[in-house]
Amino acid sequence: MIWLKLVHLAAIAIWSAGLISLPGLYIRRSHVPEGEELHRLQALVRHLYTHIISPAAFVAVGSGTALVFLREAWVPWFSLKLGLVGVMVVIHILTGLVIIGLFERGRSYPAWRFVSATAASVLVVTLILVVVLVKPELPDLLPAAMSEPGALRLLLDAINPFRK
């Protein structure tokens, strides 16, 4: 399990660093003239996103999912962590959408977007770290059955038209 944790931590580090640093490359878009330099910047940004950051995100989520089943993490703080990871996934998707349109002719990346995207990424990554390291005592807002494996089936049995 230690190796899986190491893979998970390394993937999270790469994914987080990528999401935090990409807006810094986007802002360079307005300072690079059209032509070969712009093409190199676009190739770099797309390569980082598709070959490094996205695979790291996939490995982070996959290894984290495996760790959930190995550790049976059914505690309220963990639900908060998963919600924050969901926000990180949304930031990742929005980052990909920015890359698609950023390098069209005449486009630029305003400074306010750079600040807000970087701040949002840093905030979410920091909150995830704090939740994981502090493991705060949170009230369990979910039904008691939700803290047991297989409980969703029990909760939905009453409305399942295909049950026996």
C-alpha cells in the first residue's frame, strides 16, 4: 500500500503544480508575436496539458480510488476532500477549454483571469491539503446507512423498479 500512496502523492503533486502554473503560460500569449514563437508556446502548453498534467490527474484519481477501497475511508472529512477534488476536476476541465481557444488569432489572456485562475487553483489545492492533514471532526450530514459499503443499494431499493 505504501507504493500506491507514493504514486498517489506524486500524481497529485504533478497535477496540482500543473494547474497552478498553466495560467502563467497563458498570460505569455499576449507577449509572444504571431509565428514560430507562438506556435512553440502553443505546443508547449498543449503538451503539458495532454501528456503530463492530464495523465497525472488520471493517475491521482485512479490511485486515490484504489486507496479508498483499501483503507475504507468512510468518514465525513473524506467526503469534504472528495468534494474539493471534484472542484479541482472542474478547474482541470476549464483549463482544457481555455487551451482550445487561447491560441486563435487575436486572442489573449487577461491579467484578471490569470490572477483568478491561479488563486482558485492554489486555494483548492491548499484546502485539500489542510483537510487531509487536519482531518477535522465534521458532522455527518449523510444518512447513517451511507457510511456502510453497499448502502446506496439499500437506500434505493424502495424506488428501484427492477428489484426482485
